[in-house]
Amino acid sequence: MDQRFGNTLSGGELARRAGVSPDTLRHYERKGVIAPPPRGANGYRRYPAETLARVQLIRRALALGFTLDDLAGVLRTRDRGGIPCERVRALAATKLEDVEARLRELVALRNDLRAALRTWDTQLAKTRAGKRAGLLDSLPAPNPAGPKRSALFSTNQNKQVTARGRAVSNKQRKKTKQ
């Protein structure tokens, strides 16, 4: 290590120890979650050794769903001597609410996929070999009033369950009544 900078790490060494790339370190600097380090005579960054613990903290927080913007504000408050604990807790509670909403969406998508597969299995069983079954054409129209999802299938709101427990779309129900 360069004695003029005391206990420091090069960008490459810090990145290796933290399990990130040097580009990630530069990105963290731009986002304000780590301080720009001093540079040696050669122009290379020389990070204080304690930056490793900071990068590890950032990685753990990112794994929990915090964003770099979330962390920039929290860490800035902390670095100035403030106590961001309530803010951290509030951010985590919001992240949990988001995860719960996504889980509900995924459960609905799973149910839609199961229903589509049951319907398609029936359609395929009735389709002659070499003929199209029209699987994608049989998908129910999305309900504009229903929750918005970026998924392949609409929610179950367009379907009713038959006495046998099979989901049937409004379109399919109309066909069977004719």
C-alpha cells in the first residue's frame, strides 16, 4: 500500500474483496453511497480501508430491496451524525408492502396459468392431429377495471368456476350456451 495514503485499498483490491466490479464502485460514488476517494500521484483511486465495510453494508441493503437512492439519503444522514433509524424502518416497511403486493400478483398469475393449462389440455384433446387448437386465441380479454399486471394472462375476474372446479372464461361460457 502507498504509505502516503495510510491504510488504503486500490479500486481493484476493494472491488475484489467486496465481490463487486470496479465499475460498481464508481457507480456507488456517482450515486453518493460511498465518498469519492483521494487519488494517488498516478491518478488511481485510493479507498480508505473502512470503505470495504460500507460496500458490504450497501450490498446487504440492496439484497433486502433498498435502492441506491434510498441508501444515499440514509447514509448521508448517518455520515452527518444524524439518526436515520426511523427512516430505514419506514423504507423497509414500504419494501415489505411492495413484496406482499407482488406475491399476490404472482399467486393470481399462477392461478391464471393453471386455469389456462387445464383449458388448453381440454382443447388439445379435442383437436385433431395436425390442426391448430387456437390456444392463444382462447385467452380471455383482460378486464380493464382489474389490477394491472405485466403478465401473459388477465386476472381470474373474467372467469367463473364450473361445478367441476374448472375455470371458464365468459367467452367460453357463451359458446357452450349456444
